[in-house]
Amino acid sequence: MILLVYAHPHHGRSIANRALISAARDVDGVTLHPLYDRYPDFSIDVAEEQRRLAAARVIVWQHPTFWYGTPALLQLWLETVLTRGFAYGEGGTALRCKQVLWVTTTGGTPAQYVHGAVHGRPFGDFAPRMEQTARFCGMHWLDPFVVHAAHKMPADELARFASAYRARLQDLVSAPQST
Amino acid sequence: MILLVYAHPHHGRSIANRALISAARDVDGVTLHPLYDRYPDFSIDVAEEQRRLAAARVIVWQHPTFWYGTPALLQLWLETVLTRGFAYGEGGTALRCKQVLWVTTTGGTPAQYVHGAVHGRPFGDFAPRMEQTARFCGMHWLDPFVVHAAHKMPADELARFASAYRARLQDLVSAPQST
């Protein structure tokens, strides 16, 4: 029902994403789909991915933010799976009205995401591309779940984020149209 | 002197990027570096890439825009080549004060990049990530060279863009500090 497309090239070394995935993976109705485990060689089975997407009602894109963008394999997944005739264009209605939740972690603190600080801008300035990708395919964009500076966070604070994420997914399972 | 890092997974099928590359490749002082030719298996030689970057004065990132972002191999290149201690962080000064020219082509017309149209926003809203990546590494961000709807463009109009690109590169070769 919820397809959790997860892209982290170093899951074992991740602190934040590992905590989030642990909280999410056994939520009833959530199917975890770790792209780097499935496609370590970057050779994506497009038909399989499209079947997974078509069967889902909610799609989660979870990944660390690398250079203000998505890890390479998730970018490749967008390029190869969201094809014309499937995701957009004539007959491309497979994703229409599905919900998308974008979940990302960053290395920076919120204070670093302001004009004049090291990341130069509000983090939201880097979000339009994921949002517009979803909207272009006719999907509903949900309020993103962003965790900043998660790898430096005290364990109890990270645990609170993980619980909030789990609750968010549970809500999406039980209340399909909530945004 | 100018390293033209070029990322297109289907160069042979590209109309716009092929025209731009043809105009750029024999400019004196420009070294064309086509990532998809060099690394068809996505296995990047980081040391080689860092040597190339260190030797350049101007770096060009040229690619088609895919889902409002960079092709996967260029994303992987950013992730693996722009490392801490090389591009940023302690001792990471190798790119400082180099100039970056971002060159990209899109499938949409300028009229589609407005609020309410299919691409939802001005194209510039999708640019901050490349700019901030450059700035984070202490590089000078030049005015980007963007060609919209290039694959549908009349040949003479595309030729004008290609000439303008060539002129831009020639200027960068001869006037290093121009922005």
C-alpha cells in the first residue's frame, strides 16, 4: 500500500536513515524497497519498478541529501522508471493521484540553511525538483519530512524523529487522503 | 585550462547537446571530458577526476536536465569526486576560486516554466543546487548557459546558441577573471 523507495549507498554507516528505516520498516502496510540493495550495479529493472509503483497508493522517497540533491541511484531510478507513457504523456497515467512523501536527511543544521551561511539558502529552496517531479506525474505532494543534522543529533532527539516518522506512515496507511 | 565535464547518457540521440558539444570541443584551451564515455559502468576513477579538476582553471558542467536535475552519472561524480579534504572541509581547497559554468538543456519552453504551467515554476528555481554546490567548494559561479526546448528548435536558432556557447568559452579562455 505504501512503497518506501529508499536510496542510501551506505546504509550501514548511516545514523539517521538507519534510525528512520528501523522505525518504518515494520509498519503494517509499508513495503521497504532499498534501491542500493536491489541494484548495486545500477542496472534497474524498469518493468519491476513500474509494477511496484502501480500497486502502491502512497510512494515514499527516502534518501540522504547529497550535494543538495538525491543519491545517484535514485536519480537513475527517476530517469529510467518514470517514463513517458507510464508516468506522463499520452497514456501516462499510472501514478496519477498517488501520494508522495519525500523524506530526507541533511548534514547541515537549520541555521546553516539561511542566506549568508554555508548552505547559502533555506533548505526549501532545494526542494522544488522533487516536488515538481511528483506533480508533473499528477501525484499529490505531501508535506515533506526533513531531518537536519541528524547524524549529530542526541539519540533521544533522533528517536523522537523516528517515532514521528512511524506515526506519519501509520496515518497514511489508515487515512489515505490525508495530507 | 577549461575542463568541460559533459554528462549525457545518449549523446548520439541528443540534438541540442550534440550541437553544443560540436561547437565547444575544438575551442583552444577546452578539454572535453564525456563522463558517460569514460565511465559507462558508473565506476568513477576519483583520483583521476580530482587531478583533472585540480589542473583546470574553469570547470564546465554540461548536461541535459532530467527531472529538474542532473543525469545520474553526474550526480555520482559530485558525490564521489567532491570529497571532504579535496573540495571542502579541512585542507579541502583544491577547487577554491576556480570558475564554474553550468550549461544545461531542457525539454520545456520558457513559457512552460512559470507558475501554473506544466513545469510549475521558473526554471531558475531548480538551479540553486548546482550553484550552491559550486559555492560550497569556494568556486565562482558564472552566469549559467541554459537552452530551453532545444530539441524542437529550428536549426538556425540552435546554431546561434551553439555559436554563443563557443564564444562564451573563448572569452573564458582569454579573460580568466570575467564573470
